[in-house]
Amino acid sequence: MWQLGAFYTYERAVNDQFVFLRQLDGSPFTGDLAVLNTLAALGTPSTYVEYAGFANASYHFTDQLSLGAGLRYSRNEQDFSQDVTQGILLPLGHSPGSSSEDVLDFMVTPQFQFDKDKQLYVRIASGYQPGGPNAALAGVPPQVDATTAVSYEAGIKTEFADHRFLFNLAGFHIDLSDIQVGTVLNNVSALVNGGAATSDGVEFTAEFQPIAGLRFGVNGAYTNATLSNDAPSLNGLSGDRLPFIPLFSGSLTADYFFPLWGAHSEGAAVAGGKDEKATVPVASRSGGWTGHLGAGVRYVGESFSAVESSPTAYRLDSYGALDLNADISNQNWTFRVFARNVTDERVYQNITAVNDLFGNVDHLQGVPIQPRTVGVEIDYRF
């Protein structure tokens, strides 16, 4: 089996940034000092163009053993401008920049099929995160290099008990080069390369369907992502954890599907007899309706806002959030109500320091997780 394909994207973006300064009581400066209220106002419009061609193929040596492989060549071209329109922190004016790069990625994945419900696989693949022009700031490189990665993964995918129980397990090791990490200089955000890093971890997924229409799920991950060398550009040391990557994360889900009217059911065997079927309602082509109730608890472990040794690294607390949803649907329509973060957990997913004119920390600013949100969605499928 083989596959050939092509990819193209054209993207435009604008990132506006403002740096403000206030008096100790929080009020703006007045009179001759009013010029300090806005230290900088800048926009960073950019365009990103990428085109690629790829080829994948697989070959079955036996009914159980197969080998897949693929190549992907891509080129991206970027244009960037830093337009400072106000303030005394940065020189006013227009600072353009551009970059381009060519990348060749590969993938190799042998697989062994024990039987129709159990598979062992290995996957070795490369990938990249595009680089590009950077913010025009003193101490910041004019261009950030692409991050490249080679990942090694091995795992097993299984189903048991007439498809009522599913369990997948995988372990991975990733080598990263020229990792891109966000930084803040003169209260303006930019990207820098941080050298080499590795990421080692384990992921698992399990699902269980005890009776018709009822499904429970659990998944979890352990990820240890660290610097492989000292990184002066990040104020980081070898062994430091990378920012925003928790050691542990996971979720628990429960879903119940049921027929309302004009729906039929199909599915896998259930408890109570090997000839019985654990059914999931399916809307009929004549317009039958089904219902669904769902709940999930997601957990994100603690992490850091910068590499662990950096003076700008702030601990981001772990949190758990409860999500609820319900919907009714037919062949074309879905009406859904949902509530996310039901308990209204208040934690930050990012914290950065804002400095004064002398480089001292004036205050901290953070981005919280999405607060309790209740909504309604209506979908129509053509």
C-alpha cells in the first residue's frame, strides 16, 4: 500500500504588545511624567507560507508482520515586522525581518499483529517546529532556529472481552535540538533557542463498557522533559525541567448513550451472556434521535513558567477540573449543553514578571485557566 500527497498553507497573524508603567498606588502618572504610562506599544504582523510533499508506503511480510515508512519534504517562508508606534522603551519605527528553511522528515514503523485485537508496534519519526524572525530587542537573536526532534516510541494496543475492554500502553523517548522557549526581555515577549533537551515518558488509555450504552474511560501520562545541557540564553542548567510540562496528567470520563425515538442500537458484547450485545444507540437515516450524558475529570500536575533554575521560573500549581455535558442528536442535528470547570478552580497556567525601569520586579501577571463556563452548542451536519 502506498500514498502520495501535498500540503500548502498561508497564514497571517498579528501580535500586539503593550508595556505599561504605573505609580506605586496603581494610578497613572500625570504632567511631564505621563510619558511613562505607556513604555511601549508595538505590533508584530507576520505571514507564514509552507508547502510540502510526502510519500508513505507499507509492506506486509506475513499476515502478522508489516513495515511502514514515509518521507516528507517541506519548505516554509516567513515575513515579519516589528512596528513600534509609542513609548520610550524601544526605538520607534518599522523593523522588518524574514526567514526560510527546508526540512526533510522521516518515519519508520514496524508492527506485529498477534491477532485481530492485539498489536505491538514501534515507531521512529522525526519532526520540527518552524523557526523564524524574532522580536527586534537588544540581547535577542534576530532569528530563532527551528526546533528539530527525533522520537522513539513502542507500545501495545489491545481489546478484550468482545471489545468491551480496551487498553493501550506506550513508552517514548524524544531527542530535541534547538528547543524554542518563550522569554520576556524589557517586558516584551520573544523566543530564544535553548540547546538540546530530552523527553521520556509513558502514556496509557483504558476504556470499559460494562452494559449497553455505558462507557468509562481513563488515561494518564508521565512526562519527564528536561534540558540536556546548560542553556545560558534561558538561565537554565542541565537537568532542569522544561516549562509548562507537568510530570503527571490524566483524566477520567463517563458517557451514557441511550435511544430517544426512531433510533436503533449496535455494539459489542455485554455482561450477561456472550451472545448479548452492548449497544450504543445510532440515529436512523429516517431522523431518529439519541441522547448522551457525559462527565469528565481532568488533572494537570504542577509545572514551571520557565526552565527550573531560571529566576523567572514560577511554580504553576496542579489542579483538577470537572466538566459536564449532555446532548441529543439525529442524523443531521446536535443540540448540546455543557459546563466546563464546574467547581470554578482558580489556578494560573502562566505567570510572568513585569519589571520596572530599573529591571526590578514590579508585579506578577498571570493567565488563569478557563473559569466556570456554561454554554449551549448547535451543530448541523450536511
